Amino acid sequence: MKKFKCCACGYIYDPVVGVPENNIASGTSFEELPNDWTCPICNAPKSAFEKE
């Protein structure tokens, strides 16, 4: 599973970790995130992320 980086703030989404504080379980790939998911740091849309 690949990591994705927010182009707005630099946050790295790591599927191995997930985002437990946002109820995104470990092992959730970026592609499996809901389309309305936003960066937990700056609220940028999913479309603002690129493969790391």
C-alpha cells in the first residue's frame, strides 16, 4: 500500500497507520477512503493528495 501526501500542507497518509482519531482503521488504503474524506490537518480534499 502506497503513502499519499497532501499537496497543501505536506501531511502523509500512511495506510499502515490509518487515522485512528478519525475512525480510519489501520490497513485502509487511500483508494478505500470515502470521496468526501479530507486531510485531518488542513481539510484539503482527497483530490489534493498525490502518491508519495
